Amino acid sequence: FDYLAILGQGGFGRVVHARKKSTGRHYAMKIQPKTCLIDEHGGHLANLHTEKTVFANCNHPFIVDMRYAVQTPEHAILVLALVDGGDLNDLLWRAPGGKLDEYHARLYAAQIASGLAHLHEVGVLFRDLKPENVLICGVTGNCKLTDMGLAAPIVIASKDAGPEPVSSLTAGVDEKWKKDETLISPGKSANSA
């Protein structure tokens, strides 16, 4: 990959606009140091695996597509579709009076609700809904949910059996995540990595 620009930076790491050398296609790469992730999640490897698994199991027009998941000994990298229209927060700041017109407010509310409904269908709670995590497509004007770092499996408590997860987001997680290089491309199960 050729790195073209930093799109965002925070405590999690950074998001970089990158071009794949072999195809010339543009992507957003979320690059996270593994040491920071391990510290952030208190050493729970299952939590490290969740964001990659959620993206790999989602195929929805209003959720950012993951193209690849790569890791090096030092970094966990998610290669995501590039959404080039900024985020909902930027759009609100630019809007007159900080408000969207009724048409766009309804459109984005419906698209966000559709994306959240899809996540619920696959057994995932999106726990970080905020304007900064709703990206706007520059060409279509549609929105896409991003940043699944705080996503969690939906747990349904049964009176007799206790809590039971609806999905298996954390299945197959082991020490491999810390030390091996992994590549997931579309069509492969996240649990195969």
C-alpha cells in the first residue's frame, strides 16, 4: 500500500487513506498498535477480535465494508472501503444553524436505523453511535456506520439458563491474534483467521 494521507488519529491508533499498489484502488486503513489494544481491553483477546469479526460478518449498504484484515507482529490493521464525504458531525457543522433539512434528517435516520437493524439481526450491539461514526459517501450522499471497536454480542438472559449470547463474535480467539499474520478477504469467514 502507498499511504496518501492521515484521515484521523486518536487513542486507538490512526486511519490512513491508502492506495493498493497492485490495483490502484483506494482504501481507509485503520492501524492500531497491538499493545494499545491489549491495554485498552485489559488483556481480553476476545475483545480484540470483535471489530474484525463484526465487519467480516456484515454485508449491508449502510455499514462500511471491510476488504481485508491484516496483522503484523506490532499492529492490527483493518482495510476498509474508503468513504470520502466526511462524517455526520462535519456535515452538521457545515449545515445552516447546525441543523439538517427535514429530507436529509429523515434519510440519514432511516439509513442508520437500517444499519442498526442489520447488526441486531446478526446478534451485534453497536455501542458507539455518534455523529463521528456515521460516514457520508461523497458520491451517493448515503451514510455508513463505522468503528465497531465497542460492538458487543447481544446477550439474552433466560430465567432458567442464565445469559446466552445471540452470536459467536468471540469464537475461535486465541494467542494467534497476538503473534501470527492474518489476512481476511471478502468471502472468507472471520473465524478462519
